[in-house]
Amino acid sequence: MFFEPPPPHEESPREPEPRFPAWAAPPAGEMGAVLVSGLTLARTPNVAVTVPAIQAFTTGCLINVDLATRRRTLSPDDFQALQLAAFPHMITGVKSDQPLPDQLLRFGVRFAGGAKATTVGQRLDRTRLPQEPPPGPRLSLLLPGMSMRSGDDDAGVMTWGLWLWPSPPPEPFELAVEWPAGGIELSLAELDGAAIAAAARQAVPYWPESPQGG
């Protein structure tokens, strides 16, 4: 035989990847209760930011955001730049002593008591996330998914998840978005914290515990 299998070699042990802590993502064991929102947070001729639904969990809530873009009068290069700018983690040069780049898509929440949380300056690398809970509130921007839609080839929809931890107080609070590169000035909308709290009590586990002795 000319080509022979390689000799056996020992696999070096691999360190397990750290899990996302509870403050950084929804719990893995819960489906969450869905509130239909239908909220339009901002709209321009080329961009629409909407909140189709909110999932309430026992530890927080996931605000689902659709970012829809269309080319219309934009050049192909400008439209491509607009779509690329929709990924905040790809925007470099964000420094504490300088204004935020116009390309940076940013979201935030603000409660009635003045507490605020934003997605500015976040890291998506789970190896750098502290496992101990930081001071709340925290608004984490989760990796997006692309929605397949029929029709216009020069349009697209990207769905982001905004994980708000811990659960918001049962009172109205503000959701904010700003994206200068997309033509979106600071836009605010009100969310119902009481409705989210009520829905959280209906969160369903994927694997309910078996009855004792069952």
C-alpha cells in the first residue's frame, strides 16, 4: 500500500467554551412568552426599524428588532456600505473620547427612574464576558439572522435580538435607536413594562420537570 493511514496521535485536551452568562442571553431552557408588538421605531426612504414581537422570560426579555433596508435611489456601492454598517461589531474606531461613528447602529433603553443601558461598546466574544453579573440594567445585542423574503432583490431584512437583563420594572420605559449612516436620528418609543412582566409569568420551559415519583 502506497498511502497508509497516519499513526495514532493523542488529542490535546480542549478547554470547554464558556457559556453565555444569564445576563448576556436568554435562558436556554425556556421558550419565553411572546407579546406581539407591531411597533415601528423609525423609518426613512431606505431603512425601517420595527419591533414585531417581544419574548418575555423569567430573567429578562428579548426585544426582536427587524432592520429592513432597500436600495431605491442609492448607488450599488452606497447600498452595500449601508448594509455592512448594520453590523455594529464590524465598526472600528469607537473611542470614549470621540463622538460615535455615524456608521454605528445603536440601541438603548431608559427607565422612568433614569437608569439607562445601551449597546454601545459591547463585545460579542463570549470568552471575554464576565460570568459574574454586572450592575444592571444591561442591553445585549445578539447576533442577527437574515430573513428570506420574496419580491424586491434590492431589499433585505435583518433580525436582531436585544436581550434586556434583568426584567424591566412593571411600568412604561423607553426604547431608543440611532443610526446616522442610515438616516435615522435619535428615535424613542414606549414599551409596556407591566405587560412584559405579566407575560414573563407565562414563560414555558422546554423540558418541564417530571412529577416526583414519575
